[in-house]
Amino acid sequence: MYSEQVLEHFGNPRNVGGVEDPDGFGKAGDAPCCPEDQAYFWIQVADGRIAEVKHKTLGCPVAIVASSMTSVMAQGKSLRETRMRSPGKGRNDG
């Protein structure tokens, strides 16, 4: 039913934990379909790129896998590439 990659990320999620003194923090959850799922992300930025990304995710296997895979994909990307913004700026700013 699930691909090997999905099963691997569920059994061994990447980048779990928090970042000391993060440059950014995000929280997602409370979706109508899965209100118990909660994902917290922390990033450290260096030279405009995500130098470190960590997450703590509580929820179903799909939520855990999505957070793990997202953290892997975001690592090393610029803030523009990930569509993340500095605190206080909206998606349509800069």
C-alpha cells in the first residue's frame, strides 16, 4: 500500500527534534480531517539558506512521513525556494 520510501521515513523519520535559538518556527495542525495531528518546525538560516531544519510531529503515519520528507526537501534551500518568509511577513511580501 505504501512505497518503500514512505515506510522508511515512517520507521526512521529524519530531522526529529528542535533547533536551539531558531531563526524561524512554524506550527501546523488542527485540520478538519485530522484535528489531532500537530507538526512543529524549527529552522536555522545561514546566508539566506536553511542550514538546519528540525521537526516534532504528533499524529498519524502520514503526518509523520510528510514532516520527515518536508524537512529533507527543505534542507539547504533558500527561503525563497521554500516559500518561507521572515517573521512578520506574509506570503505576498518580498
